[in-house]
Amino acid sequence: MADGLATLTDKEIRLECIRLAVEFAAEMQRSDPLLKAQEYYAWVMNKNSSRKSAKTSINKVELRT
């Protein structure tokens, strides 16, 4: 993954989400980080993301200029 070309497996993504939840979540969430890790995972996998893709955003900027 150091070269930026490697693709992470689902398990690696889940492990990274749990690491982030344990390392950066609020103190109360650290005692049971699975819920926060699942939120991170859903966001990463775009299941709950309301953000638009970069391509859509770029197109809107180009239309305005």
C-alpha cells in the first residue's frame, strides 16, 4: 500500500476502521468502538455518504466559470 497502487481487501478496510475508532474516537466510544468503526466503514464504502463524487463537483465548478 505504500506505493498507493495496492487495493485493500474488505478485511483490511474493516481493521483500519476499528483502528481509527479506537485511536481517535471519543473516550466513551473507545470502550465499545464497534459502532463507530461500522460508521467509518459505511462512510468509506459510500453506503451512507451524502457527498457527491469529485467528478460531479468538478463539473459544477466548470459550469459556473
